[in-house]
Amino acid sequence: MQNTKSKLDSLMLQLQAVLDEAGLDEHVAIQNAFNALACALDDTIIA
């Protein structure tokens, strides 16, 4: 499970970098969706 969490963390950081590069890091709806995804992943992995 730790390997899965590490891989997901890495992918989320990559996704955040792509959003930043595309200029979407300030888009409220996209950031809300990103944050919701991060929370859902954390809740699922921890649960």
C-alpha cells in the first residue's frame, strides 16, 4: 500500500506541475477538483 501511496503522490505532484505550466493553477474550479481528488485519495488510502 505504501508503494501505491508513493506513486499516487508522485503523480499528483506531476499533475500539479502540468496545471501550473498550463496556467490553470489559479483556476478555482480546477483547484477545487484537484483538492477534492487529493482528499479522496488520502481518505481511501488511509481507510
